[in-house]
Amino acid sequence: MEIEHAVLVLKKGGIIIFPTETLYGIGAIALFDSAVSKVFKLKKRPLDKTVPVIIGEITQLSMLTDTGKDFPLDLIEKKMWPGPLSILFPARENLPKGIVSKDGFVCVRLTSNKTARKLCIRSGYPLVATSANISGTSAPASLEDIDKRLLELCDFVVKSGEKPEGKKASTIIKFLDKKRIKILRQGAYSFEKLKKLGLEVVNIGGGVS
């Protein structure tokens, strides 16, 4: 029942707090402009500081990007996803500003958390999935760690289901070509694991949060 209610809230443009594979997230349907804007207002986060998006199945990726032949989609689908690895893809036109970077990319991962996947699949949409905290404060790994102001202001809190593992936030990468990547944020998906896939890491940055 809890998932069903959360989905109804999402479809009405509401905001929920829910577990992801790493931490608790605050989210909304990623294609609803007003809902995405509300997430930013609740977090007190500027719209130009974009947030990641999760999908529940690989087919939902097409709602966000048209990758063409520039990405090793077979490798991504079979070896890299699902899990705590977010990948930058060229964004489709007319996506909400809060999920599209200034250079036209959207940050996406296929979540491995069963509850989060159900929310995506049953709502029929990708979801914004940014940590459930006020910007500048610690990201929560448990419900008890979430700021009471957020709990009161969001429309629904998913309290059951698969809990976060309490790890770091997801690792974020950008493909420079089919074999070379740049790590924009180091996180729960390790550098060593990426190298074992035969990828060449040409740069490690820290510009995405």
C-alpha cells in the first residue's frame, strides 16, 4: 500500500522521501517541471546545481536521452547497472532545468534499490533522486537523520522497503568515448571496479555534488 500511495503522490506532482541504494533521497517525477522546482526549494538548492535522476528499468533511459551510437550501452546495461553509478548522457530537449547541466547533460543511474525501482516502474517515469537533506548539511543514511523540516514539508515518506546501505553517494562518470571516462565524483562505485571493466580513467574531478 505504501508504494501505491507514494506513486499517487508522485503522479500528482508531489514530493516524496524514499530509500535509494546508498542514502535516503528526496524526489519527484523528473519530467514534471513544477515538481522538480519544488525539490530545489525544499533543499534550498540553486537550480543551476543540477541533481541526478534514477530509472527503474533501462527502457526509461529513452525518456531522458537519445544516446545514438556514442555510448557502450551493452556494457552499461550488462556490467555497470543497476548500482550506485551515475552516468552523464546528452539530455533530450525540454527537460526541466534542474536536471540538465549548462553543457546539456543529464545525470542518470539505474537504481539497484528495490523500493526505488518500484517507484520508477509503477509511476512510469524517471525520478529525481537527490539526498534528503538541506543543501550544505549531511546526507542521511537513516530516517532518523533526516531534518524534521524536510519531513514536514514533503508530501509523503516511504518508511518501509529495502533500506539504504549507508554508503557514500553514487559515483558520477562521463564517457569521453566508448573506452575512456572522466570521474566527476568519487563515490560508492569504486575506481578499481571501473578499471576492471576495461575502461580507461583519464581524469578524476570533484566538481559534481
